Amino acid sequence: MKHRNKLPLIFIFIFTFIFILIKSSRPETKEVEIYAVNMMYACGECVTYKIFELKKNYPSYKSDNNLLYESDSQFIQKANRTRGDISKKVTGLVGSEFHIRFTNNEERSRFETIEDKIKYPACYIYYFKGILTNKRRWFFENYNLLTISEYRIIQDKNCIHENDNY
């Protein structure tokens, strides 16, 4: 008789646990326009980028032909500081790391061709527009995936590099 009284509590606990599990596994999405840097981790195919600025805070990068000049030094310094910061503590979007995905194979191929020609990734800043999705692998590991609708690769004109002609 005592076990019957506990049965509804067990069902409520199981139902609550399943509800929380399903709710937490849904990805969060956000449309973003961001500036990022290639973190240049040595992991082969898993190129990781890190957000260092939102477009709303820096609406134009005063560029002609996708080049950054000395007048953009604070912007460039922030990018370089971000690249050097490998901490995982993040509040908000700035400082978040992400991987990229293209919905169009032609655009993905074009982007990869450009990136393959870049010998000095530290001399470039990336502008991305798209949908940022926070995904969950298994139960505890989160990662960000940006589905790109528009991008620009911006070169720091004052950065020392050789033959990066894309």
C-alpha cells in the first residue's frame, strides 16, 4: 500500500526530468552581424572564430576595397587582443567562439578558396552576418554554429605579410 502512494511522485519526477531534458536540448538562435577573428587553433579542419565586436557598435569599418588603415587602430587592437585571449569565460556575444556553416555549397567553396590563399590569418578580420545557433552536444557540451548569409574578409593594411592576394 505504501508503494502506491509513491508511484504518482515517481511519474511526476520522470515527466519533469524528460521535460527539462527536451527543453534544454532545443537550440537557441539569434540573427547577428559581427566582427570576428580566426583563432588559428591547431586542430586541422575545425576552424574556430571568435567574436570581438558587434556591427551595431562599429557600423562601418571605413574601408575601401576591404582594407583597414591606421585610423582604425582601436578596432584592430581589439581584434588582436581577442585573438590572444584564449579564456572561455564569456558574457554575451562578444568573446564567444563559433564554427561556420554555409547553406550554399558554392559560397562555402568560394570562402574556403579565399581562406586557403591567406598565409597570415592574423592580418585579417572577418565580418559575418547570419544566424547564430547555440547547439548542445550530448548533455553538457555547448557550441555555437553560425549559418552565414553574408561575409567580408577585411585585410589590415598595416599588417606585415607577403603575397596574400585573394
